[in-house]
Amino acid sequence: MNVIPLNEAWAEPMCELWNRELGDLFPMRQQLFVQNSFRDVNVYLPGSWIAQDSDGRLLGFIIAKKWQETEREMKLGEGGGWIQALVVRSEARGKGIGSELLGRAEEALREAGASQVFIGRDPWHYVPGLPKALSMHRQWLEKRGFKQLYEVSDMLSSDETDLIVTPEFADGANVKLLTPEDKEEMLTFFRHCFPGRWLYEAQCYWERGGQGREFIGLFQGSEMIGFCRVNDEHSPLIAQNTYWAPLFEEPLGGIGPLGVDDQYRGKGYGLGLVKAGIAELQQRGMRQLVIDWTELVDFYAKLGFHTWKSYDLMSKTL
């Protein structure tokens, strides 16, 4: 076995190996793979490696990340790093390849000052943790020091989900799709209410060509007090809740994240924003809708969503 540094020249065979091993559950598009694993500046190259056999055939790979966008106002990762992906060819397993790759990634992150490492949940992540559908690998991770934290789920709309109209909101609040003119008010809202990952994702959205149509804003007068993100196949980025669109014959829509300013909670705004998001995507012709990475299973069940994929969030102290 030969281990070489991660290189984008390997993007196509890496994507092919992913689909060979995981494509039935998580079908990877090369556009998504490049977006999340090569365009993200948080990919930590000293911890990201490719394993090949003596003939140069790809046996496996690991992609590690650590927060490197020091110019931004937030810092993600709680002082830790992330393993975005660890994939080994099935017939090459049991030979120490995964252990070698993981060991290299952990050592690089440790030397860079990381105090812990997470499975998934990285910026530009694929999964928020170890998929329950791959729970046969949980023991392998636990033997290497990883511990389960808690469970989150992706949720899918039911075939019977009714057509929904945008609801009225209490106290004169109203919703609209954002436009470029709303950018500064929207970022002010995120800085005030959601200054971490959601602000980061909002900044990236505008930086990479967003025009506003992926965000429904809830306003009290001219002040933004809540939001719901709505994603579809025309979005400028492949968003988290549409990652696995190839599993569906029809176009897939994504709902969320969503949030409301603490000062305005208790007025039904959260549920109303989800309904507004569903109504918007239904008007765009979407019937299959996904909400990703949530613990609020009962909340979304009120609108006909059911658990689709679940994940164990896992971490290890370095």
C-alpha cells in the first residue's frame, strides 16, 4: 500500500469509489464532491490522504478538516477538527487501511492544536455524524476512542402532504422571498440571533452567487425577525437538504434551517415559516421535500414529515 496526499486530480476516482461503496444510500455527484471536499478552504491537507495499491488503484481515502477561515467573525468546531469522509474499498478492508488513514488524520489534527475530532458535521459536510444505516462501523470507531453524543435525523415529506398556502402571521409580521437588497438586513439578523454556523452559511451563500430566492424572511416592519431556507435544483450551491437528490425521480426540495429571534418566539412563527417554505417549494413544483440534521422530529411530524435518515453524532478527544 502507498499513501499519498489528497489531490484534486483524484476527484473522479474518489467519487466513483464513494458511489461503489455508498451510492445506494448517499449517491455522490462530482459537482457536490468538488464543492465540499476541494473548494472548502477548511480541508486540512496534512490530515487528508489517499491510499493506493502497487498498481496505483485507489483503495481508500480520508478527508480531514480544521477551521482555517481566521478572517471571519465566527470560529466553528469548538477547538476541534473533523473527519469529513473515510472510505475504504470493501474488498480491501480488514488490512489496516482505515486505521492507517485515520491515524494520520488524527495525528495531523493533534499537531495543529485540535483538542477533539468529530465524525462529519464539518463546514460543507456530507453527514452530521455516522449514519445509522452504517451502524456496523460504529464498533470500529468506538474501538478507536470515538463516543456517541446524541442522535439527529433527516426528515422526508409524506406522499400525502397536502398543498399548503402561506399562512397569516400574528402581530402584523409578514414573509417574503429575499432579494439582493435584503442582504445587509439579513446578515445583521444572523449576527444578532445566529452568529455561528448559520451566519457562516449565510455569508457563503451571498459570496457564491446567491440572489435571495433561497431564503424566506419574516419581517416586523423593516426588521428581519426570522427565516426559513428553501433549496431546489436551481440554487447556486448544492445545499445540505438536496445532497441526495439522485435518490428521487422527481425534483427534490429542501426546507431549513429556520429560526426566529428569541424576542418573538411563542407566536407560532416557527411553524408558520415552515408552512411558508413548503408553500414556496410546492409552487415551484416540488412534492418531495427534505429537512436535514434536526432533533425536532415531533415538530416537523405536525406537517407530515417522517424520519428518513438518522445519524449518531460522534467525537473523540485527541
